[in-house]
Amino acid sequence: MTKINRRLLLKSLSIASIGAVVPNLSKGEVLSKPYKIKTEAIKTDILVVGGGTAGVVAAIQAARGGSKVILVENGSQLGGTISTAGVAFPGIFFAWGKQVIGGVGWELVKDVVALNDDKLPNFSAPHGEQHWHHQVRLNGYLYAVLAEEKCLDAGVHIRYYETPTEATFRENNWMVRTAGKGVQTEITCNQIIDCTGNAFMASIAGFNLIREAETQPGTLMFQLGGYNFDSLDLELIKKRYAEALEKGELVRKESRGDIVGLLRSRGDNIQHIANADSTTSETHTLANINGRMSLLKHLKFIRTLPGCEKARIITMQTETGVRETYRIDGHYKITHEDYITAKTFDDAVGYSYYPIDLHDEHGVIPSQLKIGTVPVIPLRALVPKNSRNFIVAGRSISSDRLANSALRVQASCMAMAQAAAVAAVLANKQNKSPLEVPIKEIQQMITEYGGIVPK
């Protein structure tokens, strides 16, 4: 019997094994190893977290001011409330016939209007109780594209599909870890601007936050078609709607109890989704699902109504818009009384102009400001207590609930963002924290870039 060489046998078995698992590749195909997570360490002057209404303005202003800027956005595009949530009617930039919010945000709005061949409202005509007449209707898709272009032109490094997971302050710099699709990044920066809208970055950094036990409802923006409203039997529809509510097939507060209003507006900004929260992936997922399921229920019901049998969805935003989550515990909290009386501040960096606009399960009845009143934003309200090299912009501003219901709108967030970016740029250049920068220098630079500072 021939003696088998053990080494040769193992070698032959190994070759046979490999041959058995190698796939039959077609011409041009390459066998790739399993994908490995890419790890990277990068440095910048300013990190802007969140690419929504405030984040876009903050990133552009910071880059134009001479700083190296990274913008981290966990979604796929810029614009936030205006683009992704579809509330493409920012306001309000003029008060009592005079412009009160300008700068980068106003530049972007004007460019979108011009490129879409639209017209601005007549701001000299008083809006009375109908403040929406002074809101600027925009093409939200175009807004997202132009926002991206302006960021790139300014030199902003955009990183989509990433979210912060950790933040540590040491040696006068922040080290922020982010996770994204196939990447883990360590970003070292001197200043952070939190534009997440829910103070998510402030929370990760360890600063205290404030919120209400019950927050304002969210809204999924959509448009319906396939019916002629003028030919509908509205009394019959009201009766059928009441029956559906009684049976539990529909929920009154989801359409503010106004099915006729929903049909008349064909959707738009009428839906209310309770407890809509964008803070985490889990809560945001639930908000989006609830928004879409509410729309689907209402669509199915509407298609049972005479004259609406062919009703259909024309457009639907990809996310449920969120009005209220967390706010920072800042060096100053703007109160309702501060807002409606236009309290003055030595560290004023911008205006806000919008009625008190608190949504609840019954709907919303805006409380208009008294003639001549233009509320003011102090820099201290943008900075969390016990923070260094950190500032926020957007609806997470330090404020009570009623004041925040007005401060949260887009134009006001743009004013905050420009001020926050200027403060961060100067703080970075002077090796300081934002509140240590002389306020006159911040106010002067805001003005140089087209912003409007309260006198």
C-alpha cells in the first residue's frame, strides 16, 4: 500500500476547498472582500450640526467669515423644515412695513423666488390678522438645491447621513465622534453650532435641556387632488365625518376636527400628529409612520364620499414636520412677556417677528403682536449654561413655551443662525468662547454681512 504524504494531502484538500467557494465570475466582475467601516480623523474650525433652516445659514455665514466649516446632516439634503418637511413659506422678514430680518437667509429666499419666477408679497400692505400674507411661498425643492450650492461655493464641507454620537471638550477644543453609512469619524473643532432644532448636540455635550410634558403636534405636509371641491355636498360630508369619528375610524384632532377644511385646502398645513418628536431615530420613525398612517386613513375615508371617489395623493413630504422638542437651559431665557413687549437687550443680535403660535389638539389661534412690536433676540439665549465654545441656533433657543412658539419659525431661526455663526467665527479667531467676544464686534460683523441688528 502506497504511503500518503500528509503535507501533500492537506495542501490538496485546501486547494479543493478554496475552489469550492470561489464563485463563477462573469467577465468584468471582481470579487470584493466584505466592506470595512472607514475610520477617519479630521479637523476644522467650526462644526455645524444640522443642515436645516438654521444650519444652512450658520454654515454659509461661518465659511464666508473665513472659518473652515464642516456641516453634519443626518438626512439626504439641506433645508429641513422648508425642504424636507415642506413648510416652504418662511416668515416673517418684514414688520410694520420695515425689514427686520436680512442677511444670508434673506439672500437665499430672494434667489429662490427669482429663479422660480415668483413674486414677493407686498410687505408695505399691513397683514392684519392674516400674518400669512407676508410669508414668502417658495419652491422647497429649489431651496434645497440652492442652499447646497451656496454652502459649496462658500467652502463648507458637507457630510450627509452622519450623526454625532459623542462629544468631549479638552484643551479648548471639541472632539466629536460621528457615525454614518459605512463611516466613523472623529472631528476636532474649536467651536460647535448646534442647529439640530432639538438641542441634540447640546445633550450629547452634557448640557441641561428643557421641554414640556406634552409638546405641540407635528404635521405631515401633503396635497390631495382628484375632486372638485365646489361640487361637494358639504353637509353630507360633515355627517359622514361625524359618523366616522363616532365609530373610531378617524381621530378628530388629526385633522383638527375640520374635514371640510382639509378638503378645501387639499391638505397643506392642516394635519396634527400628537407627540411628534424628531429627537431620536426611534421617536422620529414613529412620528413619520403616524403621519403617513393618518393620511392614509383620511384618504380612504374621503374616497367613500360622493364626488371624491377618485381622490388621490398628489404630493407628500418624506417626513412629518416637528414643532417642538427640547430647548437649552441658556444664560438667559426669553419669556412670553419679553417677546410680546419687545424687551430690549444690550447683547441683542437679531429680531424675531411672528405671532404667538401654539398648536394643540384643538388647532391653533395665533395671538398677534401689538402694532409696532418687534421682539428681540439676545446672544445669551443662544448659549447653554456652563458651556465653552458652544452655541445654538433655531427652535432650541433658551425660551419659555409661548415665546418659543413664535421664535421657532424659519425667518427668526435664520436671524439666530447668522448671529451664532458670527459669534463662533470671532470666538475661534480670538481663542475665546462666544460670550467672551465683545458684543459690539459681533453686532458689527452681522451688519457687514447684511444682517439686521436691533438699535
